[in-house]
Amino acid sequence: MFQTKHFKERKKQRGVSDRMIDLVIQYGELRKDKVILGKKNTGLLLHDLKNHKSELLKILDKGGLVVVVQEDTMITTYQFRGYTHSDR
């Protein structure tokens, strides 16, 4: 996404990193022309991540996980073995 000069200046002045911006865009709530990740939702997200830690570590041990989906139906799942030409 394009960043204006003004945006870059304010981001630097306010100590906001690109990774922080990415988290707000990914997990924030869209309200008109704003994406907001407030204190309450940030706390809930952090709590959720802590709760998912053991499952995420299991997925990491498998090298990743693939879920094949068609429309609203899950077809199969398997360990991720790398990208093939057809995955891209």
C-alpha cells in the first residue's frame, strides 16, 4: 500500500514501525476511512495468540500445514512440503 510523505513523517515522529502498521491493517476494525486496533482488541489478540501457542508450535514442527478448501467445504489437510508450481 502506498504511503504518503505526511504518513511517513508522522509514523517516524510517533515511533510507529511498519510491522505495527501491518498488524493494525491485518487485525484492526474498519470504521469508515480508518482502521483501528484499540487497546481492548490488542489485548484480546495477544491473549488469543498466547492460547494458540501450543498449536502453532505443532504446526511449526510439521513444517507448516495445508488445508484444501473449495467454496465452503474443507476437502483435506496435510503437512506443508513446499510450494509447487501449481500453488503459486
